[in-house]
Amino acid sequence: MVLVEVKNLIKQYSGFTAVNNLSFDIQEGEIVGLLGPNGAGKTTTINMVLGVLEPTSGQINIFGKDLKHHKTEILEQANFAAVYAHLPANLRVEQNLKVFGHLYGVKNLKTRIKELLKEFDLEKFKNHKTGSLSSGELSRVNLAKAIINNPKLILLDEPTASLDPSVSKHIRDIIKTYVAKNKAAVLWTSHNMREIEEVCNRVMFLSHGKIILQGNPKTLAKEYGKKDLDELFITVAREPLTLNNEI
Amino acid sequence: MFLIKSNPIRLLSVFLWLIIEIFQWGLITKYLGTLGGAVFSFTTVVLGAIILWLFMGRIQTNIMVSFLEDIWTSNFINFFASPLTVKEYLLGLVLTSVAMSTAGLVIMVLIAGLLFGYNFFIIGLYILPFLLILFIFGVAMGIFITAIVFKLGPTAEWLGWPIPAVMSIFVGVFYPISMLPQYLQTVSWILPPTYVFDSVRMILSGNFNVGINLLYGLILSIIFLIITYFFFLKVYKKNLKTGALSRFSSESI
């Protein structure tokens, strides 16, 4: 079942095209990696799917509904975490989860918060001010917020950017289990190719706002004659045009 | 509520300036009353107007500060990527501001009454339409300045702070607007608070025929509210197109 369907998405800023005729879909139970160098259009794409940036043209359908006209309904079943979107630093961890739980209309909020604090190993921090947490702890709170409403779609913009390998692994396991259990879908951006290889069912490489290649992260590098995803990423970043010759 | 609960010191920022201002003006009016055999009470004429004015200014400032909090904490995108609509968000700003400003009003009235013997309700039930007009206009100004910050970015917040002070020149908080040059009086009559402070003076001088004055004030304040509300929505829609909404969280602080 298709949860996200993006058709001919274009975003232009006064002459500059950030996203250029992008089309893709995400199926139920899929974790899709959105990869590419800085400025490739990943965050712009995520922001459009989140409804905080209006496309110049194109269409985004989520859960079979047009995002433009059903934004609130769609966002009730979606959520996100991004390295640049912080939760209010002056609120305690539990208070932050309460605020966002209310915003997303979560039922049995107290129980849900308890589950999340346990799952993300945040119980001892629940009364700490969010701003006093380390970046790793903060990322875990952001991720707890990102699944507080049991979303069917999660958008993660570099969610493990500041985490140590052990916590990163823990987070990846939580997300993978969550997706399998809830038949959800994830659009995940990261610069950590090993992470992407481990967690994603499919990856899409963006360059200059276009998808230039996509496929299974475990086999894609070999298909393009590269040693691994890191090498493929570097080629996408530096010489995207050469990839066409290597197909 | 959570912000104050986890940071009780914030209560000081909400009330401290109001308490200082009422103290200052209470003492000044008391002193003026002792000069040159004054034939009327400065406290009654000036302190009541100051309380009303601070109430309105606080409503505007509190809306702006609540909005800025979300920008300062880079939390903006979390709200707008949730099911919260822009109208609900705006309503949240207004309700937060009303709660804090009303608490501030109660404290000002208590201080003025207990320390300077000023009865805020000296003009009876007329105080209600006065508060209503100032409330509506304060909300309109709060939304207006929030929209300006939303449009120009967080660095434009400085524009919001002096607005009450600048406006106080025109609306006759401290003096009748007949003191202003004729051309400035034209500006005054566009601003709803002018009708409130004019009416306060009329009532204190024994003229209770303020119905038309209040009606003008009310209509104008509603017009301002409608215009600023649509202005905010327009800025929001523009920001959706330009990407400013997401940039407020990531780049422009």
C-alpha cells in the first residue's frame, strides 16, 4: 500500500530550482533513505512533505489524500524529527512530551509518555530541562516526540547526527521495530552511509534537486561499480554526470 | 503554564515592570497632588489611565514575546509541522497573553488600591467597555507586530518594543489630545484607545455621555483586529512559499 506519493514536485526560489521535478512513492513498511550532498534538496523535500513549505508545482498525496487540502488530517498521523528542530529548552522532558502529545491528540497520554521514556532510556531525565541535556539525550527526546502519536509516516532529517554508535544503533533498532510493528513508513536523511545501508529498504540519491539514482542500499553501489555507498555518495556529490556513463 | 512551572523566576518578568511602573506613577501623582493646592486628584486622573494603558501594552507585548519564544527556541517548525492550524496557534498566543495580562491587571489594581488609595472601579461599569476596547486593540497590535516579525525575521523584534510608548503620544494617556497639534489629532482619532482615554476624562469631569465615543472605539478596534488577523494569515502564506517558516527554526536566529 502506498503511503506517500510525490508527483512532479518542483520548488523554485527566485530563479533557483531547489527541487526539480521530483517523483517518488513510499510504501507501507518501507524505510526510504534520501541521500545527497548538502544543498541537494533533501531538507527542501522533507519540508514540502511536512507541509511547512509550499511547492511551486507538483502534488503530494499522503495516505491517499492531497496534502494541500487535508494538511491537518494528514499531520495527525505523521511526525518528524530533525537535527535543526529543537524542542523548547526551558521545558522539562516530560512537559515537552505532554505538550506535543496534546498537540497530536494522543489518547492515554500518561501511559504513552511512560512507554516512550522507557523505550528511549529517558526515565532518569524526565524532570530535567530539555536544554540541559547532552546532544545525544536531546536527539532521543526528539525521536520520542517523533513517535508519540504512533504515526504512520515519520520524516527523519539526520536523526542520529550527534549520537554515539551505541545510541545510534539503539535508535535504529527502535525505528525498525516500530515500522515493522505499525506498518508505518519512514523517509530518512543521513550522511552516515553505513547507517543507511543497515536501516533502509531503499535509497534515493538526490543531486541538484533531482533523483539521479535509486535502489537497494545493499546492492546499489555494486550496480554502479563502486566499492560501497560512501564511494557512491562521493561520486554523486562530485561527479554526478559520470554515473550515467557507468550504468 | 509549563514554562512558568519549570521556571518560576519568569513570574518576575511578567509582573516586575508593572509593579515598578505603578509604584513610580503612584508616587509621582501623590507628589503632584501636594503641589500648588491642586483642586483635583492627580491619582484619579492619571493612575487609572496608566493602569489601562499598561494593560493594553502588556497584551501586545505578551503576544509578541510568546511568539518570539518559539523562534528563540527554534521550536517553530515543530508546531507548524503538527496538526495545529495557524489559527489555533494564533489563538494560543492570544490566550496566553490574556491570562498573563489579566493577572498583571489584578496586581496593578491591588497595588494602586492598597498603597495609593486609588479605586480602579471609580467609574463603575464603564470600566468594562474600556477594558474590552483596549483588549481588542491590544490583541490587534500584538498580532500586527507578530506578523511583522514573522515577515521580516527575528531581528525585527525591536520594532515591537517601542510601539506602546510611541502610541501613548497620540492616544492621550497622559493628557487630552487637544494638547496635540491639529494634524496629529487626526492620527489620534484613528486609534481606538483615544476614545477610551477621552471617555475616562469625560466621566471624571461628570459627563457620562460617552456612548458614541465607546461605540467608535469598539468598531475601530474590531476593524484593526480583522485587518491585522488577515495580515498575519497573508504573511504566513507567503512564508510557506518562501520557506521562511522552516528557516526560522534552522538558519535565521
